[in-house]
Amino acid sequence: MVTGMRQAKRPVNALLAGPYGHPYHPMLVTIPIGAWVVSLGFDVASQLVSKPGFLAHGSMWLMGAGVLGAVAAGLVGLVDLAAIPAGTVAFRTACTHMCLNLLIISAYGTQFAWRYHSHAFRAPVHPLLIATSAACVATLGVSGYLGGKLTYRYGVRVASELIQVDGYVVPGARPAGRRRAD
């Protein structure tokens, strides 16, 4: 296995990033993704009901929760980024992934602040804000694609195949010549 690849599989700090083969970043990203997708759903639904205030208000708080979750996921992601050797394709992909996420966090943080200070929870969400949220969710999809590429193509923070084979061994049977590697 290439040294840089082995380095990217190991956490820089297992306490902060999760132990080998169990990174925290993929667990934490579900919070902002879920919150922001449901927020967009609430925004659209606010156009369809007679009393949209509760949906507009809920959308705002989902945006705030998503920002907080994204900050936590991003901090852990930075620790994972530190394990990827600079100058590699994986490093460039990770930096693009990070920049897109920073853009999304900024956009949702701005929307949260705008909505919080406008107190306009009687009317449906303005179409421009819905369009902004839709653009953010689309960008989130691109960023998620890059995150998946880091994991599934480049194996960042994924245990080696020699470790993964443990999940496919029939209990009690041991293939000849099998060795365990970290």
C-alpha cells in the first residue's frame, strides 16, 4: 500500500476524528444534510398552506441546527484533511469539498440571520430565499459526491481491505494464508 494512502486511512488524532475504521465525520454530516433538506421542504410547503408561519419558523431553526451540525462535522473533517498528503489528487478533492461546504455554511448562516431578524413568520417564505436554499442543497449534493469520492474511491479514513475481509469470513472458518494487516 502506498505510504500516502496508508497515512490517509489513519486518524491524526483518534480522540478527535474517531478511531481507525470508525471516523466521526460521516456520522456528523447527517445532521446538516437532514436539517437543510427538510428546511427546503418546509420552505416549499409554506407556499401551499393557509397558515405558513410555523413552516417558515421551523425552516429557520432547521437552518440554524444545520449550521451548528456542519461546524461540528467540519472541525472533525479538518482533522481528517490533515491526514491526507498535500499535493495529491485526494488532497485537492478534499480542499474542494471543504470550500463548497464553507460556502454552504455561510449561505445558510446568512439566511438564518436574515430570517431571525426579519420576524416575517406570517407569510410564505419568499421565492428568492427558496431559490437560495435549493441552490445550497444542489451544491451540497456536489460536495457530498466529492466526499463519497474521498471515501469510496480514495479510501480516506477507510480501513484497509485486509482488515475489511474480517466482515466476510464465515465464523469458524479461516482461509489458508490469510494475514491481518493494519
